[in-house]
Amino acid sequence: MASLPYIVGNWKMNGTRAMLNEARAIDRAAARLPRVQVAVAPPATLIYRTREAVELIGVGGQDCHVKESGAFTGDISAPMLKDAGADFTIVGHSERRTLHGETDEVVRTKAETAFSAGLATIVCVGEIEAERDAGNAEAVVGAQVEGSVPRLEGAVDKLTVAYEPVWAIGTGRVPSVEDVAAMHKAIRAKLVTIYGDAGAQVRILYGGSVKADNAAELLSIPEVGGALVGGASLTAESFLAIVGAAA
Ligand code: PEP
């Protein structure tokens, strides 16, 4: 596993220019925490300005189109994200899978398009509550990993996987330490099956209601290489409390 914990804030559809002050504050604090890798994924309208406002932290997109350009009104391509200053993009977030009907195949194509455009990728996977209750969580997530991660030569080196149980996103509920550990172990095994030794180096983040008061425990779980943070990333204060727990 890569050595530095990676804490990524997903701002979702939140933020206008005033949010740049939060990005600046996060960036200033990150300079004092060299043992954590920090990034934010603002809405696309703020990527360029965030890139200009910060020096150290990563800046990413929240999604990209499967194609590089074309007649897709309202969509944003990976080369456009790159041109705006993004270093990476999230793909396959459960809100995209659920609200936009994205399949594993679509997510994989997006991840490959992003890699081809020079972006690192964070591929999200996670089970819904009924799947966990039925005892199928590891099988479901294993199949998502299998179907969603990029297979282009070299893409594994720029890949992060985020395990985000759908029922934990924005709900204040988190799985037990044992369940997170078991799932991350299963994802690691799947990545090694897919990529061989390179799969052992892929960072696996946990996401879903990570807050200041549970971050240290979640981040101490074996194979948890960081966190993907939604709601608690919207102010520098709450996000930095999580970043601090990783330092
Ligand atoms: C997310 O949507 O990626 C997420 C983890 O959200 P939250 O932290 O708000 O649960």
C-alpha cells in the first residue's frame, strides 16, 4: 500500500466562489501536515479557480464522460477536467450509479478515458443495505471492482479504489470496524487477482459518514489507506479535523 494516507473531500453539487476560502484554508493546513496527501473534488465550475487558489493539495473532478468530446450537452470530458487543472477524477460514485444509471462497464470506460487524459482515478464501489443484510456485500463489491477498474496498461499506477457502502453515505451510519476490515481485505485480494503485484499497491479508501469523531478509528483499520469524505469536507474546519486524524 502507498505510504501516505490520502484524504479526499467530495464537495458534490455544493459550492460557489466563496468556497475557495475553505480550499485555501485546507491548503495552508496541509502544508503543516506533510505526512498526509490531501485533495478536494469541487464542482466542475470551481476546478480552475480552486487550482489557482491552492498550491499543495490535489484538485479533482467528480465524474467525467466516457467520450473525450462530442455532442453531449451538459457533460464534461476528462480532457476538459485536465485542462481545467484537475489531477484526478472520481468515477462510479453511488450517486452517479443510482441517479444516472451508470453500470460497471460505464464506470470502467470513464476510468480508462480519464487515465488516457492524464488523470488519476478514484473508482467508487459499495453495496446497498439490502445486499449487506442478505450477506452478499463482498460478492457485490467484488463484482463491482472486477467490472469497474481500468485495464489499460499503466492505469493501475494511477488508481485509487474507494469503498463506500451506499447505506453509510450521508446517513451518519458506518459499518463496524470488522466489516470495514473484511471488505478492504476482500477488495485487496480482488485487485491482486486483477493486476498481480501492482494490485497490492493500490490505495483503498473508506467513505461513508467519516467525521472527526470516527476518523481515527476508521483510518487505523488495516488496508484503509485514507478516506473519501462528503458532508464533512464542506468546511475547512470539519475536513481538517479528519485530515488531522490521518497525520
Ligand atoms: C460520499 O458521498 O462520497 C460520502 C462519503 O459522503 P458522506 O461523507 O457525506 O457520507
